[in-house]
Amino acid sequence: MPASKPASKKIILHLGKKNVKFEVVKHRKVYTAYDLAQTMGTELDKVAKTLLVKAELPAFKKTESRHYVVIVPASYYVDLGKLKKALNAKKIELVMEKGMKKLGIEPGALTPFGSMRGFGTAMDKALLKTKEALVGAESFTEHLRMKVKDLVAVEAPVVGSFGKKNKMKLQARAKPKKAPKKGKGKPARPAAKKRR
């Protein structure tokens, strides 16, 4: 199980140098965008979900591979066929946990700031409908709340329509049960005596 660590100082410094305003949001440990939305009581559309893909791009004489961080709202999944077209790629595949670890990325803690690792970035235009979003910061216990337009300015992503809305909904939060107050209510009846 990954250790709890705060938001990446590298990311915070990177955004500070670019004069981007953001808020560090602390929460209980979560591993998915859905769990983050559930924990924070935030709409799925206001949480940026990130995936890592490897794309084979046509170069002048040979095919070159490049990694892309793909950003969609947490209420969407990525249609790899549409993403392939948007990136003009010959082939595209998801990078699984083993591949992420080889790149020094903790699975479940992928950040949308792909440019910091030399990756490309692709963003579904559905996220642009949201003014602010919660984004990953290489932590399971802290995320950043920032304006989506600032994320676009920092990353200069390929923007397209390659996400599909899923039917996932957040679970209704259960209201805590109130404990009965002491000293109130009906007094207990004494047990009836048995007749002999």
C-alpha cells in the first residue's frame, strides 16, 4: 500500500513560477477520481481524471512513440479510437501499472502536468465546461483545486472530443443516525410476576 505523502513540491513550485493560483485540498486517502469525488462531495464533472497512454506517431522516416497524459472529467471514460484520431497516431495503448512504475509514476497518483515529465497532454473538451476542477498532485491524500483555463495555459494540451459520458453516479451519503437521548422516552415496564 502506498505511503501517504503530501502534494508534490515540484508541482507547487512549477505552478508558482507560472503565477497560477491553486488551493491544496486535503482529504482521506483515495486511489481513484470517483473515490475523490465521493469523499469530497464534489460532482464527478469537477474532478479531472488522468490516464497515461503510449502513442505511436508517424515521423518523417520512422514511427516514434510518445507518452500522453489524457485528462477527462471523472464522469467520462476514454474512447481510445477517438483519441487515436485526435492525436493522429498509428497505434495507441493504455500504460498499465507496471509500465507506470518503470516511468517512476505511482499508479493512482498520476498528475495532469505531463509536460513536467516531457509527456504530451490531451484534454477532453468536456472538462472546459467546468470553471474549477480538482486535479492530481502525485498524492493520495492531497489534490489541487485550480481553474481549468489555468491548466490549459500551463499544459497547452491537444483538446478534442475523445471521452464518453459514463452512467456512474455518486452514492447518496447516508445521514448519521441520532443516538436516543438519555432520560427521555417511555419508562421500562417492570417484568410481570409469574403466578404459581
